[in-house]
Amino acid sequence: MKIGATGKFPQGRLNQTDEGELRMAIYEEKGKIVISFGKDLSWIGFGKEEAIALGEMLISKAKNL
């Protein structure tokens, strides 16, 4: 799966600066957890379920370091 902007707004546009859906990757490199967004960004928004899933993914990756 390709990371970065998809050009889609599956949950609608949050505000005027919202650039839409963003696919990201979370992986381990040299003992660090890396979150790659595929582009430069100034902010990112998460719904409740997405925020919980991100937290769980980070905790899982951290436990495997």
C-alpha cells in the first residue's frame, strides 16, 4: 500500500486547510519507532477510533523493541 495523501475525504473536510485522507506507515528502525506520512504536514486529525488504533499500534511496536 502506498503511503501519503489519497485525495479523498472519507469523513468529510474538517476545515479549509484539510488536505484529506493520509495513509501512513509505522515501523521500527534502529531501535526507534518511525511514523512515515509520505509528505510534509503541519497537522493531522484523528477520529476517536483512529486515535485509539494509533495508540495501540505505537504501544505494540514499543513492546517489540
